[in-house]
Amino acid sequence: MTAGHGHGAPDPGRSLRALRIALWLNAAFLVVEAVAGWWTGSLALLSDAGHMVSDVGALLVAVTAQRLVARRPSPRFTYGLRRAPVLGGLANALSLVVIVALILVEAWERFSAPPVFDAVPVFWVGLAGLAVNVAGAAVLSGSGDRSVNVRGAMLHLIADALGSVAAIVAAGCVYFWGFALADPIASVVIALLILVGSLPLLRETVAILLQRAPAGLDLEALADRVRAVDGVQAIQDLHVWELDSGSAVVSLTIVVDVESVIESTRIADEVRGCLLEDGSLGHATVECRAPGAPDPTPAICRDDADESHGHGH
């Protein structure tokens, strides 16, 4: 019998360019801020420059992961390195959780002893940082890439932009009312907002690495489309998973009663075409088997097993 394969992968060039632009924006601002802080002796400037290092590092991770996607498949990595962006997204999601923890620890210390700082330079630093991070996030959003890798990098920029908002609010409260507690209060609020945004990303990257079926995909409807193809008698061993968010893979075995390889190839091609026609799947592998041939579905995945895991049809 025969197997058929279908491929479809998004061009990573546009998102890579967007990531590079965001990286250079943040790297340039980091250098300017560090030099200005050293020149003026401003601790606020130097502190914010240190925080910008995390954004530059996150963007470097995202750029590296996106570049690895372009690697051609090899005998050792038959899909290429399509999972690299997922690892980049996971790394950035975990680092956001660490940043939240550090912010909360620092805020706790500041509640007991609110620091006295010069509100004017803090305000201007926060305003400049907000502009740079909003610009970087806008560039990434304009790329149209919603992969976990790009979303992880964007969340870092949004988190830093929210941190800049917190600095602006705190500076205003100190300048007009002398309310130093505004700094730790704003930090806690921002940390919780970052956590709310980063946990879904962390959950999605882990789910992809665990080879969960794509969210929102109706496996029964997909199986019904295959069964509707003329010549398909039954479906065995159906699996769907993701290489990256938005890049799904399906493999299945179908039972066909034909007398020639040419006819089984025609049916496999038709099944593959119906699987790939709506664009939700990027790669399909279809195997044809004769009636009466042993079912290749692992026993644990069959509907007639004691514990069904939803993979057998």
C-alpha cells in the first residue's frame, strides 16, 4: 500500500525582521540609557538600564529561535528545527514568571521602607522606556505572527512598558503628593498583570511540547471528513499534534479495499487534500491498509480498550 505526505510551513522571514527591529530598538535604548546614567550619575537611569537587559536577552532568544526555523530538515532532525520557537517561547514565559517573583520581593521590601528618589528623571526615563517598548511591541504585532515565540518576546516588551507606566505613576505621586508608597503599590499591580499574561503562554508552550492536539480542532469532525472520501472504509491510528502554534501535523491509517497501488494512492491523495484544504493542518501522512490487516493502533489508544485516550477511531 502507500503513504502520502503533505507539507505547509509559514515563511518566518517577516517575523524575524520584526524581532530584529525590536531587538535593535531596545539594545540602542539600553546603551543610551546606560551611558546617560553613568554620565549624570543617575541611579534611576542605571537601574532601568539593568532592567532593559532582560528585554534584550528575551529578544535575542526569540531571534535565535526564529533563525533556527530556517534550518533545512536533516536525517537527525527530519522536521528541521520547527520546535525551536516553542522552546524560545517557553524560555521567555518562564523568565516572565521569574521577573514577577523578583518584582514582588522588591515591592515587599519597599513597603516597609519606601525609597526616596528624584521624581523628575524617573518620569522621563519611564516615558522614554514606554515609547521604546510600545514601538517594539507594535512592530511585532504588525508582523502578523502569533506563534508562542513572538508572543513571548512581545510579552516581555509589554511587561517592560507596564513597568514604565508604573514608574511614571510613582514619579507623579512622589512629585505632587510625596506619596512614596505609590512605587511598590504600582509594582505589585503591574506584576500581577504580567503574571496573568504570561501563564497562558506558559501553558500553551508546555501543551505543544506534550504533543496535545491543537486547541479548537474537532477531531470527530476531521474524522468524518476522511470517512466521507469515496473508498475509505475505516480509520485507524489517528493522531494530531503541533510542531509550533499554528503548525499542526496529522497522521492516520485508513482501510481501503482496492486491487492496485495506483487506486490506493489516489484515495490517499484525496484524503490528504481534504485534510489540508482549510489550512488548519500543515502536514499530513496517510497510510492505506487492506481490510483484515492487523490494526496498527496501539491497544491503549483503541476505543475498545479499558481506558480510551481519544486517539483511536
